[in-house]
Amino acid sequence: MTARQEERVALVLGAIKGIGKAIGLDLAHRGIRVGLNYFDWEESLPQMQADFAAVGTAHAIFRHDLTDCHAARQLIRDTVQHFGRLDILINNIERGGWPIVHGPYRPEQWDLELATTLRAKRWVFDAALPHLKASGRGVVINFSSIAGIVGRSGPASLVFNDGYAAAQRGIRAFTETWARIAAPEVRVNEIMLGLVETRHGPETRGWGLLDAQQRDALIQHTLVGRTGRLEDVTKAVWFVLNDAPFMTGSVVRLDGGYVLGGAAVAPMPSGVL
């Protein structure tokens, strides 16, 4: 661990459990100071506090409803006031309703999904950008889902709502635009997730509502034959942050080959020549 690395500050959204918490803990174990935002799942707060305290790296936990653009700006102010700088933004905030859980869309569900998945990401980035540029080596990672590619189709018809899928396509536009306006001081990339254990996979309410045949169809559609693990995500994050300094405006699709899994390759024909 270098002194230069110890100086870095990362802000992780959605950090109270699941993917956000795993990323925050991984960065903290690597010596990066972390700001951690949450809003829901208050019952998970004591465990979150204990887990980060056990690591020992400097951290701060904030509670803001990021669907409120004023709260998004306040989060950035709180982070910079606490740590004095901001180098990394893990833009991991979203809300997605499973069709098997929520059934047909209601207007309030639609509005909540888009406000969380798109609007909140945008306002946090907007407020963070001047501080990331001041860092001179800023990095943003937007999280998205393969729902933006596959939509409500095939085995994932029970998993991805079409409004959620539309929001995921919007994230790609954010990533490309933000990479342009943030350059050269800040790199902006996107990690597009498939079925991961705490997001659209095991350990979620929706997964438990699928029957064995429906779960098997999703696994069979995934080329590597399993769902993603939290360590798959944290390794990808570290790669983007530290091992890909020439990459910006790009999408890393971390889906175990789900997007490709629906199309088999036919045997090579003998031809006519």
C-alpha cells in the first residue's frame, strides 16, 4: 500500500448491503478511505457499522435519499467536508422491480425505478465532478444491468421489467456523455451486471419466488453455468480502478455470458467446394 493510495477517497452508493457493501469493504481492505451512502434497509445498519469498523480504514456513513437532487448535492458536500477530497465515485444506485414480485407496473413503481436508477445517478455525478476533476486521477464507475440489452425476454421475462430495462439503456448514454465531459482528468466507465447473487440472483426475494425449472432456465442461459458472486464484482471494480488507465467511456459486461447464451452455434457444414 502506497501513501498515494492511502490518500484516495471513494464514495460508494447503495453501500448498506449486497454489491455496494462488498465494494466498500474491498476498497477499505485495500487502504482506500470510503464514504458510504444508504437510505433504505435501516435494519442492516448495525452490521454494516460493525463490518467497516473491523477493517480499521477511515470511513464515514451517510444517509441521504438520493432521489432528491438537493440530498445528492449534500452527500457530496458531506463527503468532501469529511475527507477533504473525492477521487472515486461508485455510482451503484438503482431500483428494479421483478415482474414475478411486483406484477404489472403501477405508476408509482415506474417513477421510483427511474428516479433511483437514472435521476439519482445523474445528480450525484454532477455534484461530484468538480471534486473528481480536482483529484486529477478521478474515476467513476456506473453500474447497470444486462436488462438494457435483453429487456423483458426469454428466461429473464420474470426478472426484468421493461421500464427497468429502458433505464439501463439510459445509463449507457450517461457513461458515454460523462466520459467526454470529464476527460482528461476523470475516467468514466460502466460495469453491466448479469445475474449476481445479491442482484437478480440468489439471496434476493425474486429468486426465491422462481420455481426450480425457472431458475434452471436462467442458469442454463448463462455460458459459465452459474450466477455471479460478490467477489466477481469487486475484482472487476479493482480492475477498472487500477489496471485499465487507458479505458474510459467503456462498458464491462459482467454477466457470465448470459447475453450470448440464447444463441447456439451450429456445427460447421462441410460446404460445397
